[in-house]
Amino acid sequence: MTVRIGIAGAAGRMGRMLAAEVLRTPGTALVAGLDAPGSEGQDLGTIAGLAPTGVTTGADPAAFLAGLDVAIDFSTAAATARLADAASGTGTRLVIGTTGLDTAETEAVERAAQTIAILRAANFSVGVNLLLGLAEQVARTLGPEYDIEILEMHHRLKIDAPSGTALAIGRAAAQGRGQPLEALWVKSRDGLTGQRPDGAIGFATLRGGGVVGDHTAIFAGPGEQLELTHKAADRSIFARGAVRAALWIAGRPAGLYGMKDLLGL
Ligand code: NAD
């Protein structure tokens, strides 16, 4: 069976990589693209630097979803929430890579997952997903004497901070400590902050150049420090993971899935 795939955020940096990845993946067909109003009519092949495909970007989510098996969404948080609502109406499965969703937007995705299958990941790389498992294990093993700090660096165009992946690493570490991340996080520091609260999980954000995505989880304890680092060299790792997720989700019942489920971690 051929899985008919559409890309939301098709004209973006990830959207172009995704189009190229779908076109080279057997068992898939690239059938539609969605982008912001005003960016209609761009051929998905051409903007990915390949031969024209005859499939062009549109701006109407309902028209985009018609005739799709799976939509892969790497757009903006507000657009993702609207797409999740629309997809639960049409029964279209979703793969969501967009980060920076607020509480209401996250709830829209969770609500949609009651009627459709959704795989959401802040990072589609296999290495990062292993790092999440390791961070949880290390946090559990070392215990609260070890201070956890998460450092991330991304390209200068990124609009949200800390990165979705940094927060996912923090969430994994908090889980290792048996607590919700929201009870422990310190997302930025400025001025006279006072001492580090016991058990806090701190975040530090760097932005510059074309860095695709670097993340380090630091466990700083009495007399020693353990660091786990992942560096993404190329965005194609995210596109590969997302297209793999689209093939995987195509046969799944309603629910909210993650890369853990796909990778069997
Ligand atoms: P980008 O700004 O290059 O692309 C976003 C695209 O979304 C743009 O083309 C924009 O026009 C489009 N868009 C805006 N409003 C829209 C709407 N209403 N409907 C449809 N499309 C709309 O950004 P990017 O670097 O491609 O990243 C996109 C998202 O994916 C970000 O949230 C980023 O953090 C995330 N991301 C996730 C992963 C992962 O592995 N999960 C990897 C890389 C990026």
C-alpha cells in the first residue's frame, strides 16, 4: 500500500527536506503541501531543489487534508493546533515535529489524539531519542546530589527557547527523579538569582550561525561531572525520522505516540 503524505510548513527549511525525503522513500506518495496564506502555488519539488512534481503549496487546511493518509507537520505552533483540530475532523493521521506549543496548543493536539493517531516528537533523530533514555537513567541513578543543567545551541533563526529537545531532555531527567519538569525547571537566569535551588533542572540557550542542533545534559556532582552530548550535523536526520514515523503511524489506532514507541525503546 502506498501511504499518501502531505507536508504542513512545506515551504520552510524542514518542509523542503521532508519533500525530498518523501520523494526518495519507497511506499510513499507526496500528494499535498500546506503553508501560510500568501505562499500558495509553490511546487514542492522545485523548492526542494529537485524536478517539479506538480504538487503545489496551498493555504487551506481542509483542502490540504482531503485525500491524505498522513500529514507531516513542521510549521508553527498556532498552525499545528489548527491542523490538529481539522485532522481530527477528517480522520487524517499526523506526525508533528513543530515545537514551542503553549498549553492550549498542546491540549488541541492531545484532544485530536483521542480520535486520530498522532506521533509527536520534539526531535526525530534516533541519537537524541537514545539520549532521552540515557538522561532518565542517569538522573535516576545519580540522584538529587547531582545538579542537572541542559545546554543547547541552535541557528540564529530559531524562534523558541529553550528548544523542544532541551525541554524533552529535561522532562526525561525529571522523570528519572520521579517529578514533573515544571516543578524543577529554571529556564533562564539573569542578575542576582540567589543560589541554585536544590533539585532544580537548569537550562541555558545559545543562538548563532547555522548550528542545526547541539544538546548537552550535564550532571554536576560532588567531585565529578558527567556530560551527555548530541550534535546534529544535518537536518536530514529529522526528515528521515519523520518520514519513517509517517509510515509507522499509517496503520495505528487513535492515540498519542512518540519516537519511543516507534523505536521500541
Ligand atoms: P521555518 O520557519 O523554516 O518553516 C516553517 C514554515 O511554516 C514556513 O514555511 C511558514 O511559512 C510555515 N507556516 C507558517 N504559518 C503556517 C500556517 N498557518 N500553515 C502552514 N504553514 C505555515 O522553520 P523550520 O526550521 O522548518 O522549523 C519548523 C518547526 O519544526 C519549528 O517549530 C522547529 O522548532 C521544528 N523542528 C523540529 C524538529 C524535530 O525533529 N521535531 C527538527 C527541526 C525543526
